[in-house]
Amino acid sequence: MSSESDGALAEVAAQIAKLEELVRVLLSGARKDLSPSFERIDIRPILLKEIPHYQMLSNDGRQTITKNYLPGELKIDELLQQGYANILVEHLAGSIAIQFTKKDKVIVHRDIGINTPELTHDRVKERLLKSSDPFLIEVGISDSNGIVKPSRQDKYKQVEEFLRLLWPTLNSAIDAGHIEKPSQERPLKIVDLGSGSAYLTFAAHQFLTSKNIPIQVVGIDNRSEFREKNSEIAKKLGISKTIQFKVETISDTTETSADVAIALHACDTATDDAIAWAVKSKAKLLLIAPCCHHDLQSQIKDSPEPWSLLTKHGLIKERLSDLLTDALRAQILKLLGYRVEVIEFIGGEHTPRNLMIRAVLTGVKSDATEAKKYRELVAMWKVSPSLSKKLAAEMEYSSDK
């Protein structure tokens, strides 16, 4: 680490240690070749029984953990050394911001101003999308009074969880420079591949609009009835200029670019179509929740020993094929320059699957051993994943670099 970055980190550490002057701290993004414990950490001063504490909210992209620390208990230096790419410290008289570029150069910005801390401890957990949002009423999740219908609680929870996965990941990608900061001239473009009833398409639009993020959302589905229904809802909500729906297949869509690609519970190899389109279109953030998996299940004939103990049972073979399919999908994305996580996500009403592949395009070339592991796994099982065929040219180019 350079003396310049050492000095900058020492400066913010000293400022954070002055709890009586602190307003808030934000740590996000990841420096080159480093993996912080959380996607985002927020720290602020609070009063517990009139005693000053640090309150730290740590988000791993799926959930937020809250802990309170007395002065001296919070290990500030350890947090700063984990490798966060973006560090912001606001204090009573201004702020200090540190950014590490893709080449690990450090940029320090200092500002002068007056900031006021919020010291209350108890804060009501807010829903990211209020149940009274007009979209939720229009699609039938909430009643006319803005109260979630008992029969639609699961769908509302799915909407909330999706937004909780999207929001910190999107922020981190923007902070790290993987996604250009949205503007009116260049809004954030989201493409939902296989949008169907478009619950989550509308949810992303409404939530990000509430955060004052300029956006353009496109829903793709091959069923015309969904375009008609969803376009009518958009018209009623007065948002037709920033959200539209097309009757197209994923593999033949006329859309050619996206910042964020979503594919939630697209059936079987339609998920591969969505991932392939996202990669070819250079989408920066992928949120992919697979549905049924038949491709590899039908290919597995002679299992490598001793795996026949599992594959001789139809149900276990099916579940093993699901895991193998998604593991290979994740590895292919990694080989093509994405940082990939496989996380839990609430299943849809038509599928019990509760897995999501979340990937951010960093452009970092994977180690040669990762390609070797991929080749060994497909050779062992004698399978040819649909996604590898759809991205054959990209994978060949990547291996030649």
C-alpha cells in the first residue's frame, strides 16, 4: 500500500475516532483483488441511555446486520484495511471522501460544510416500497386502501426482498465505477427478460424513481396479453415514458443494451438465453433467478463414481442437476469477467426454487485455474451446458486473452 493511501486512511480513521464530531460513515465497493466482508457498511453516532455509541449497519447484499459499539470497541483500522473502494466520512464541519480507482490509485476529496447527526437509536424499519404505492394497488397486491391483501403477502415479500438485493448491489456498482452514475441524459437502463406480470419490473421502476434515479425500464415477454395489461397499468400510473413492454422472445429481442439485466424464474434454458443476452449486451449487473432445469438432467446418463449413489434416485438426480446447472452458469460468468455470488431468494408462486445468481461486470480476468476447474467439471459429468453453446465465441475470446 502506498504512503499516500496510508496517510488518507489514517486521516479518516482519526476522524471516525472523534465520535463527538461524527455524523456518518459509508464504506462500499471493493478495491482491486480485495474482498471486504460486506457490500456496504453504514456507521453513525447514537445515544443509548445517554451514552454515545457507534451504530454499524453491515449489508451483505441479502440482509442488514445492526450492532452498537462503545468508543474503543469499534475496530476502525480493521474495517478500513478490508479493502473498500469508497470511503466517506461526514463530520460536523464537513466531509472526507476516499476513492480507490480500478488501477488502485487513491483520490481524496475534502469538503467544508455543516452537518447534523441523527442520534436517535430506535428507528422503525421502513418498507422499501410502501404498500400504498399505486402500482401495488393496480396489480392487485394491495387493496384500494393501500393495505396488502392477506392472499398477496408472499408476493409483497418477494418484491421487498428483490429490492433489498438490488439496491445495495446497484449502489456498490455505481460507487465502484462499474455502472456509470445515472443522469437525465443517460438514465439507468433496466431490461427485464421474461417480465410476465411485471411485478418486479414495476417495483424496480417505482423504487428507483422514489430514490430520484433517472431510469428507463423495458419488459420483454413473448405473450402479447402481458404487454397489453402492463402497458395499460403504466398508462394509468403516468409512467409510460420511462417504462415500456415488448412482445419478443429473449433470444430475438430488439433490445441491444442494458445496465441491469433481470431474469426471474425464466423456465429452463430461457434463463440461459437471458444470461447470454446480458453478456453479449455487456450488461453491468445481472440478477438471475432460475426456474426449472431440464437441460443437464437429460444429458446425465453415466454418472462418475461414486455419484451413482445419488443419481440412481430420480428426485436426488433432479436436485443435483439443478445445482450443477447453476454452478456452471456462475462459473461461466466468472470466466467472462463477472464477480459472481449465488444467494438465497424467495421462490415464485410457480416454482419453489429459491436461488439467485447475482453478477457484476468488473472486467477482471479470472485465474487460469478457474477455466481448468470448469473444463474438468463438464468432462467429469460428460455434459455440454446450454449457456456454454450460446456464449461459445465469448468464452473462446476470453480464454485467448
